[in-house]
Amino acid sequence: MGAVIDYIARETNGSPFTSFKYCFDNQSVPHVEYESAQDKFVNLKEFAEDDHNPMVRNLTQRALISAKSAPLFKFFLDGSRKVYKIDDIQYDRKVFPVMSGQISVACCTRQMENDIQFGAFKAIDLEAYSVISLPVTANSAGIDNAIYFNNLLNKIKSSPVTSRCTLELKKVLYYLTKLEGKETLESKGIAKIQDEMIECEKRIVARLMSKHLLDQNHYLIKDGSIQYKPMKTGDYKELAHIRTNYRHVVGVSKSFNPNLMRDNRDQSSAATIAKLPLYHRTPAFLWQPGPEWGNVNYAIWYVRVRDRLHTETPYSGILKIEKMLMTDQEAHHGLDTDEIDNITANIINERNPVCYGNDARWANHLYPVYMTECYCKSKFQNDYSFINLF
């Protein structure tokens, strides 16, 4: 039995078990997210750019022209987390899983020389730390949950058991135990760790903005979606309040649900996306997720950066791109088409060099993002060593 788990059980009046410990995360493989219960359809009737041409756009020449000047993207952000089941614990005759996680979020930058030549690539910001996720029922004291679990964290940190095992926890998270639909207690615990990683990403973007590093000539690529759901806790829980931090941020997703896009006849546009020619993009369309997503609207479009002949799936080599709409003007009339073309052309130019052989998702990787991801993951402890700290 782990000393840390024993200590937590004593402090929270729980009964631990000697459960099998394991890591939830496996090696990533190329895949297509055909279905998702949380997805809403994006209707292609509403454009998010001022040119309402429904045809795909060829950006081959625009990419060649952009390659001769300073790249638009100077910063690259990626977050990674590894989640572990470390035990089960009993409260009020019910058994709940205890989850732990390693979180690593980094921002890397390309240092420029003479405004054009590619210089050094290095990390400028990093947060790497460990967390534990307990059921909310661990709080039997009847006080505010945030206060209770923060006090528990301080007790764990000051306990001799953590000094002996070199475990450094930054947060004790808590998950609610009421289940809906296909939820499981384990998925609730994992979601809290995922939310913590997202909050970490938001903090780093806020720091970049506070240092005035992001502007119209220095954009940031955030790996994955920037469709952040509002949270009940945290300094950045309301996306509408931090939206201006993302004026010069673009979200680029390697995997996505191709059935999300619907045409004017309410038919899936998955085939149209799959058949995109090389270096062509779809029009940008308006995505209005609604109040549950903070009433923030998005422009969404797709671009093919790898030839279909050399990839494994119909959507390998295709990226989903997202940009937040900042103003009422943008929400009603969309982004300038020239701005979208410029963003997309610069993304095309980030496709090389290729990480082929190093990652099964190579066709959907942008190399600076891949390097940032590798840097993040290099900060993780070995699974076996980490899981036995508890």
C-alpha cells in the first residue's frame, strides 16, 4: 500500500484498497473521430469570412510568396498530460477511484535573425507538475470544497511521507460523483485533470499577452482546439473575459470529427473535406456553440498540407483550423478573407521538416508543434517510477 494514499485516507476518513495501478494513456495512432456525443453540427450556410465563395481555395502560390518573408507564427503552445489510476478509496460505504496525473504545458519560440532567416528554436515558458484527483465526498468537514482540498494539499506537502518519496504535488483536485449518461467515475476524475491542463494553457497565453509578445506579426499556434468550455472554478473560467488574449492565436487540430460540417441540405461535408486537393482550404464557416460555451463565436476551416497519396487515412494530412471572432463586426461579417489566406499559407509553410517515423500522426503534424510536444513529454517522469510514488 502506498504511504501517500494511506496518509490521504487517514486525513479524509476513507478506507483505501490495494488496487491495480496503471496508466490510461497509450501511444497515439492516426484515427478519425467519427462520432462524439458532445459535438454540435456546424451549418455551412453562415460564412465566417467576407468572401462568400463556397468553392475551395488554392493557396499554393500564396504559400510560395509567404515563404519568402518572415513567418507569421513565432510561438507554439502544446499541453500534454498522463493520467493514472492509483487506487480505490471508500467513503460512506461507496468506492471511488483515485486518479493522478502528470501535466506539462510549454510554449516554444522560433528566434529570428534578420527578420527572415530561421534561428534557434527554444522554450520560453513551461509548467510541469503533478496533481491528484479525489472524489468530492472526501470532504466530510462541511466546509467550502476549494478551501478543504487546498488545506489537504498543504498537509500532504508538509507530511514526511512526501519528502521520503520525492513526490511534489501542486494541486489536489476533486470531481463530482453524480453520473449522467455514459459517464464513469474514472472519466470524471480524468476530466478534472484535463481541465487543469487547459487552465495551464490559458495561463501561459495570458503571460504572453502581458509581455506584449503576441501581435499581428507574431502569432501563436495552439495545438488542438481553442473551443474552451467555461469552468466553474479557476482564474480563467469565463472565456469571454479572456477572449482578447486570443486575438493572435490560432488553434490547429490534428484530429477532428469530419461529420460536424453540414451543407445547405443538412448533409455531411465529410467527403468534401476528405477530397480537398493539396494546399487547398475550405471556406471559413461560423461556429456559434452557444451560452454553455461562453457565447464566444469561431471561424472554422480545413486545409490539406500533405498529399493524399502518401497518407494512411482520408483525413491524414488535413488540419482543422480555428480562430476566435473578437468583435460584433467579425461575428456578423466574418474575418477578412485575405487574413484567413495569410494564416493558412503560413500554416502550410510550417509542414516541413517532417517527423515521419517518429510519430504515427506525422501527416497531421506541424514540425514546430511536434517539437513543442516532444519537449512537453520530456518533462514526464517514467510511468513506473511515478505511479509507485503513491
